[in-house]
Amino acid sequence: MRAIIVFGAAALALAGCQSPEEKRAAETGQIEVANASADEVSRLMRAAQPKLAMKPGEWRFELRVLSAETGAGPLAEGDAKLASLRQQERTIVGCRAEKDLKPIDLEQLEKVAGECTFPRYSLARGKLEAQIECEQPSGAATRMTARGTTSSDGFAVTLDQRSGTPGAEDYVALKLQARGRRLGECRG
């Protein structure tokens, strides 16, 4: 009985540390923020995770390059740079446990793109809309938008990423599509 009381008190203390936005995310599985830091969005994603969790099982994941552009303009079929990007395309089918189906790790994004802010992040009623702006200490900037749908047994998200200054040699614009679909229970 004493252990239950101690556990209950600890749970209440932790619940008291949540912001109103985190409480709402935990209760509804929905996130609506503007001008948020990566840390804030991460906390909201963790709070909403129990309501948003994808079901373990056999999954099919696909990543496709929809378009690519550099400072010299759009990359056409046959271009070596586009061929290199196409090598990153994947279709993977396999069994995924709960631990394999976690949300995007924003700390990893910041390691690559620099400090990130979210002018808008909305994940509500199965729809995702996000604007992400990242800046590295060197001043290099990356802008991304993500739009799509998500559920416990599938997702389809289009990511549009632009880095550098349009027309400049360092400019890169990519449009990617990520899809995932739960096929059923794991085999064997």
C-alpha cells in the first residue's frame, strides 16, 4: 500500500510539471504551436506519444525523391547528382516493435541542420503541417515544410527542404515523400 501511495505522489508531482500545452497533447494526442523551439516540440511529441503511437507489426516503409534542385537549377533524369540522390531511395518491409516506431528525434535534426525553430507545428486529427527553420553557427540556413497524414497504421508525408540561397552555388532544394503502412501482424 505504501508503494502505491509513493508511486501515486510521484506521478502527481510529475504531472504538475507539465505545461498546459503538454497536458493538452497528452490528453488529446494533438499538437498546435507557433514559434516554438525544437525542445518545446520534442516535449509535446513525447507527451502526445501514447495517443499517437504506431501499432507494432509488419510495416512497409518507402522513401522517394520527388524533385531536386541546386543553384544551377532543377536536376534532370540522368544527372549524376540526381542519380546519387535516387540511391538513397528505399522500400523496406519488416517487423517493427514498439521501440522501432518512435517519433522523429529532433535532437538528431539539430545535429545536422543547426538550431531549429518551428514557426508552425500542427499535428491534429490525423494531419501534419510543420514549418521548420534551422540555422547553423556559420549562418547557413535550412527551411523545411512537412505536410501529410498520419495514423496508428500508416503515414504519408511530403518534406520540402531548402538550404542556402536560391541561385547560389550552395543552394539545394529537395522534395521527398515518406510513406509507411502497417501490413498486419509480424510473421513467425
